[in-house]
Amino acid sequence: MGSTAVSVALFTLLVAIALRVVFSLNKDLYRVGAWGELGRKALPFAALAVMVITLPLVQNATAEWVPVTWAVLLGTAILLANFYSVPSGERRASRAFRKGDYEGAAEGFREMTEQKPLARYYAFLGAALGARTEDSDEEPRDRAPGAISGSLQESIDASTKAVELDPDYGVAYYNRALVLRKSGRKSRAQKDLKRALDADLPRRFRSAAKRFLEEG
């Protein structure tokens, strides 16, 4: 099999993998027709596709500087594609969340909802607000039974907005269920956990949702 045939086979395989990966990880963007954001997520695969397509040209080049230049340019393109595949605001907010800076994460995701009102950003905002409340132990002692603090309610509202934008976004139901459980509204939390399992919920959350349902 010649180098051109190999490149075509690799390109076809890469496209198939790219479609599967990008779609499976971003079904929410597909459901609401956020094609620009989906295109952004596909940038790394596009850069790899260019590398595969141009490989035969490099292999047949006679000048020694061509392979080196090709590797540097395409390597840089892949790095930049990976960087730009995630909006800078989302990257900063996600980094803050992982570091435990839930206040910063909530602020960042709130800005993202203002720029691009997508269900995922409202769900992330709800998660950050819920985690912020837990981290700060914001539980007023004189609060009436069944009442919800301001931050917890804000978290619930953010998740509810995500559900309104995309009723099949399971993470939003899951996040809201956690906050409802914390506030003592276990009946509503159970309903959200069931909805999450019936919706588009990543595998890593499914076992936790089932466990919470069993605990009641």
C-alpha cells in the first residue's frame, strides 16, 4: 500500500474517530445547534487531519528542511488547536473549580452564561455555587426547617435554567439533586436523580446517581 493510500486510510479513520468523540462528549451542543462551539471542539482533529493529508508530500520532499519545518508548523498548529478548542473563560473557571476556588469558578461560569447562554455553563455555575456553599459551610443556624439559603437557591436556579435550555442535559438534574439533598428536600432530589438517569448523563455520574437513589 502506497503512502497516499495509507494517508487516505488514516484520514478516514481520523474523521470517524473525531465525529464519534466530538459528538459523544458534546451532545448538548448538538441538541441546541451550537455549531460554532462544536466546530471549536473539533479543531484538534482538524489539525491532525491536515497533518495526515500532507504527510505524503513531506515524505516525497527532497529538501531536508521540509520535514523539520512541517513537523514544527503542524506541531504548533495542534497545540494551538487544543488551546482554542476550549474558551479561555471556561478554561479559567474550570481551573478555579479544580483548585477549590469555587467563588472564582462561580464568577467565571456566570460570565460564560452571559456571553453564551448554554445549558452546560448554567449547569457548571450551579455546581460551583453548590460547592461554594458547602466549602464555606453557609448554613445559618436560625434558618427555618425546609428553607434554602440564598446561595443554595441560586445554585438550584442555575441548574433549573440549564434544564429549561436543554431538558436532556442530565448533569443539570444531577447537580440540582445534590443541592436539594443538602437542603433536605430528598423527595424532589429523588425525582431529579431519576430524570438524570433517563437523560444524557455521563457514565462517571451514573453510579453516583444510582447510589443516591438507593440511599433514599
